[in-house]
Amino acid sequence: MARFRVARAWTAGAPAPIGAVMSDYLSLSLLAALAAALLVGSMLFFAAMVAPMVFKVLDEATAGRFIRRLFPVYYLGMFAFAAAAAAAAAVVRPVDAVVLALVALGFLYARQVLMPRINAMRDQELAGESAAGKRFQRLHSLSVWVNGAQFLAATVVLARLIVAA
């Protein structure tokens, strides 16, 4: 009930009590840190555990099909975590919010642009087109570098959010 009165007084034009402002600030900071932690942890788990295990346990053809189905979901999930962290940080840590928004956009780029090109080059390579193999390798390397840069940026922002909280 007290929370409702604070919100009501705040919206009625009365100055918000210091405790309410600090509580909202802290809530946004914690939400941003939580979403960034989910992002960094999920990226680390995927890179260190899931991707290597897929190719150790499954045969090459099955692993390829599995990864093709997994990556779109991975990119959407990571986009959601990065976007949520950016939205929460927008008020309390605007520079970090911009970095997280760029990380989120990177996931959309990887999912919508890079991944279809990688898949097309891999298909052409498997069909016997040797030049496609080199293009596949370049695009795959680019995707690894993009993901690494996203991981580094998100880790730095997470550290900054933790220190600031």
C-alpha cells in the first residue's frame, strides 16, 4: 500500500521520496546486472560446453543439423538477455546500455545475415564447390570473432554493473 502511495504522489507531481528513487535506481541496476549475467553465463556455457560436446557426441551430419536448429534459438535468447540488460541500464548506466544494445544488434545481425550466409556456403561446400569452402571458413571465423567481441563487451559491462551496484 505504501508503494502505491509513493507512486501516486510521484505521478501527481509531488517530489518522490528519496527512498523510492533509490529503490527504483537499485532495482534497475540489479535487473541490468542480472540480465547481463544471464547473457555472459549463457554465452560461456554455450561456447565451452554445448558446441564442443555436440561435435564430440554426434556424427558430423547429425551435429550439423542440430547446430543449424540450435543457433537461431541461441541468437534469439542472447538477443533477449542483451536487450533486457540494455533497457534496464538505459536510465542508470546509459553508456553501458548503448554497449549492450550494440551487443543485442550483433545477435540479430548474426542470426539474420551471417548465419544464412554461413549455411549457404557450407551447403555449397558439401555439394562439391571448393571455393565455397574458403568463403565458409571466412564467414565462420567472422561469426566467431563477432561472438567473442560480444562476450568481451558484455563481460566488461557486467563487471561495471556489479561494481556500480
